Amino acid sequence: DTGVSQDPRHKITKRGQNVTFRCDPISEHNRLYWYRQTLGQGPEFLTYFQNEAQLEKSRLLSDRFSAERPKGSFSTLEIQRTEQGDSAMYLCASSYPRLGLQETQYFGPGTRLLVL
Amino acid sequence: ELKVEQNPLFLSMQEGKNYTIYCNYSTTSDRLYWYRQDPGKSLESLFVLLSNGAVKQEGRLMASLDTKARLSTLHITAAVHDLSATYFCAARGNYDKVIFGPGTSLSVIP
């Protein structure tokens, strides 16, 4: 197992374009999280899946953002009509909660988005 | 709504010295995390603390949790240059949302 992977690692786009990012979690992990991180800030929670169900979505997330995890494995995050303020690092993390035991989120390398 | 604060935000310390980073959270949480992030890299898990009084140590880092005070600390012993990084604490709130603090940027100087 090579850990959480994300694709692409870097994306440059023009304002108004749509972008889609992919996250492949660690294979047995049923929880998957998306975060956004801007320079000098901590990761900001965006949304969270347990298997294929999207259980929570940040109120900060505008309607331009949508995430899916169709088969409970990989996930995609789409941003429509990108704005310059969307420029950030988008991080994916996965975990496998075991009752009574600690749960660690394993983070992927991130996708760095630059909107021109 | 759960909020997480860290203190200090920036820390410059000499090699060999000890220091503590503080993490306060605003509402009840059943899980407290510490992460390390190197520049341009993703986050590396350091500790997960589950219960009041929990203490975990790894090398020169020791983390503790006081759930009554809603406070976690990350203590650095005899700092070395390799510890230079940004350290984040995070707390788990309702619906498994994990809320991160702003981070503490640590620089260890000779």
C-alpha cells in the first residue's frame, strides 16, 4: 500500500474554468476527507465521506464545489467556474475508525491549484 | 461551533532548549490530533490523544491532553534543527468534522 494519492499534483487554470481533482485513499479506509489549505493557514474542512455517503459538508463550501465517492473508493472534487480565491492546496485524507482505538487521518500529497 | 487556537503562532528556539506549544479548543471533543507539515509538503500524523490525561511521546516530542481544560500541549525537549516545521493541532467535533488550528511555525536555530 503506497498511501493516499492525489492527482494532479499541480493545476493551473483560468478563471471561469472547471477543474476536477481525484483522491485515491488507502485501500481499506472507509472514511475520506477533503480539506483546503491556503498559505500560512491550517487545513480547512470541506467535506467528508463514509464509504460512498457524503455525511458532512462545510457551510463555507459554495455551490460551485461538489464532491463524489461513487463506489466508496476513490473520490473526486470538482470546482465549477473557478475564481482566483479558489487558489489553494487541496488535501485529501483517509482513515479507518476502529471502535475504541485511535483513528489517524493519513493525508495525501495535495493538489496545488492556481487560478489566473 | 468548534474552534481551535494555538499559541504561539511563530516560535524561534535555540538548539538544545525546551519549549511547549499550546492548543486550546472551544467545545467538547473526543479526539485531539497533532500533525507536522514541512514547507510545500503534506501533513504527517504525530499523535492522536483520546482521553483526559493522555500522554504520548515520540523522540523529542511529547503530547498531552487535558479535556477538562480543553487544552493540549506539545512539548519539545532539547530541540534539534530537524524539528523545524509547522505543527498543527486539530480537534474532532460533531459529525466527525476535524477542525485544525492555525499552526505553529517552529524554527530551530543553532
